[in-house]
Amino acid sequence: MAIWSNNYHQPMTNSAFQFNQSITIDDRLLTADLKGSIAHAKMLGAQSILDKNEAATLVQELEKMLSQYQKGTLEIDYSEEDIHSFIEAELIRRLGKIGKKVHTGRSRNDQVAIALKIYTLEEILELKKLILKVIKALCEKAQEHLHTVMPAYTHLQRAQAVTYGHYLMAYVEMMRRDVGRLLDLEKRIQEGMPLGSGALATSTFPLDREYMADELGFTSPSLNSIDGVSDRDYSIEMLGVLSTIVMHLSRYAEETILWTSQEFQFIQLADSYSTGSSIMPQKKNADVHELIRGKTGRVYGDLMNVMIIMKGLPLAYNKDMQEEKEALFDAIDTVKLILSLIPGALEASKINQDRMYQAANEGFLNATDCADYLTSKGLPFREAYQITGNILAYCHEQEKTLETLNLAEYQKYSDLFTSDIYEVIDLTNCVYRRRVMGGPAPERVQEHIDCVTKWLNQL
């Protein structure tokens, strides 16, 4: 027969308590927890699980705490284990015996689960607002540069001419997809309200979970109580969306870093978004953009952290999940900070239009247009491609460009060339003639901006 040690009922050591506590991390869940607790208390009264006056007293005091917190007058006791314990302890301190009834029919497990979901939904709204500001800033900058010709790249080699406006709108599309992913996630979170799941097997009290779901703005309760308290898919998905967002921003930051270098000189950063060297007075470093690029790995690490936490957990709740919150909060904070910087940095950047055009005018970016010219005259594209390649080899040998070749030199390679070739290979015409939907012609980019503006106004 097993006999418990006399030490079994000893209080937790301070070091073990500090290791176990999470209130210094999850205190940001206070608002979300209060909202969940208010819905739970209302339901307890509506279902006559508690006396209606008692339930009303609980709701009134919880709402008072919410108001005090929003005003900055609610003092959190950080000696409590977590924010959920603090709220219950504070209710008991204020209401005595009635405060002890708030936890009727509820477990810490579903209490934490609903608070995390409410918090995540609120952060989705904040992230969406920040992304929309970035999209608006990109559109405004693109509007200014519908006619700013620049080289576009593949393999980091100059490929074809576009405009800076066209380039910026590529990032607009990335960010619009990010908004779509957030909205998709929002819908999935709203379909599984976990409150009422209890520890893992609901409750013997006649809880009305549909009532609570409606109170909290969810479309339905979770359909399995075990999954209700152990589900962290939405957290992983949120981290995945955040990783995609920050990946897009990192690509933008990387190109900005390249383009502000002496080798490119496409963009000049304002001092307000760059730093100087501690020893070399001629240097201006794109430190803000480098940190954006660097912090991307941090968000990826948060995602991997939670994936590893969850991969081996048996159902249902396990204390390991406490670690998930810190990673989620860190990723949200990091991405929000980065998003908040982009509009200002974009506005403060100076575009060197002359240098962009000069770079586009180097490297035979109009070679495809030359081949297309021959194709338009009836020559199969592969033959036109080969002839253009031979012309480019000749240009390299003679240190000429397609623009400086005379007509006789062109006609040595094909008698299909006539004087209209010079109009076709004009760099600006190369851009303006690409009027296919989604292309760099100014009218197409303008249509794209108008489409996005309409989309923004409808959100």
C-alpha cells in the first residue's frame, strides 16, 4: 500500500513557483479573459445555474474591472500564478463568497482557451489595420512613379524594363493575400468557441454554449470538448500567417538595402530611417531595413517553437502549452512593430529616377523586344531569339547597344529589320507597349491602383 510522504502537502518552493508562473507573460490577456468571464457569468444567470442577482453582481464587477483596466487604474497583483488566477482572486477580494462562484461550470483549461482565441481575434483586427496602411502607402508611392522606368530582375540579373510603380504594386498583391489569410483564419477561429469545454469533458451543469458563443461573437461552439481545450491550430496558423507577412516585408527590406548601396544607387534613405557609421563618416546604413530582415528569423523561430511544443502532446491540456503563448505574443509584437515602420520609411525614401533609367538602359533590357519585333514580322520566335542573340554578341564585340547599331548592321542578320526597329527598342516604349493586364504600362498600373483603392474602400 502506497503511503504519501509528509512532504506531499508542502507549499511550492519559490523557485518552482517562479518557473511555473506565467502572469508576467499573459497579463496582456486580461481584457480577453474578462470578456470571456462576463459571457460565462451572464450564461450562469440565464441558465439559473446561479441566482440571477448573483450573476448580475458578477457581471457588474467584471465590467467594472474591465473599465478600470482600460483607464489604467486596475493594479495587477503579480504574485498570482497567471492573469486568470488574478481575476478570480480579485473578484473574491471584492465580492467575497459571490466572487467564488464565477468559476462554476468552468475550468482553467477552457478559460485560457477562450481568452487566447479572443486575444488572437483582436490582434487579427490590429494586424489587418496595419497591413492596410502599408498597402495604402505602397499605392500612393506607386501613383507617384507610374512613369519611373527601372530594371526588373531575375536571378538578380537585369532582365526587362518596368516602372517603380509596377514594382511596388507587386508587394501590394503580396500584402493583399496576407489580409486574405488573416480573414480566413478569423473565420476558422470564430467557428470553435471553446468555453464550456471544461477541463476536457464539459460539465454536469446545463451550460448554454451557444449563448456564450453568441455573446462573444463566435459563429458556433467547438464541437468536441477535448479538442476545445487542446486545440492550438489557430495559434500555429496565426504564426504561419505572421511568418508569411514578415517574409514579404523581409524581401522588400532586402531590395531596399541593395538599392540604397553605391552599386545600385536607386534609393536614398532619409536620416530618420537610417544610421551613420561609428568610424566612416561617408556611410549611411539601412539599419532599420536590416533589422526587419533579421527579425524575420525570430518570427520563424516562434512558429517552429510552437510546432515542436505541440507535436508530441497527448490529449488534452498539458502545461507545455503555456510556452505557446510567449511565442505567439512575441511574433505578433514583432510583426506589428515592423508593419508600423514601413509607411514612414517608404514616404521618407528618395527615388533616384535618373539612375534607375540609366540602369535600365544598360544590359540590353530591350533584347526581348527585338526578338518580338522579328516574331511580329512572321519569324518563328526561336529563330528570332537566335538572331537577337547573335546581334547581342556582335554588340559586345563592337561595344555598341541595340540603339546605336545602324540599320545596315541589323539587316546583316535579317532583312526583316526596317527603320521602325528603333521605335520598338526605345526603352520607354518597351515599358509602355506592355499593356497586357498585370503589365508595367502606366495605364495598366493605374488600373491596378484603382482596383486596390476600391478594394480598400470596401473593407
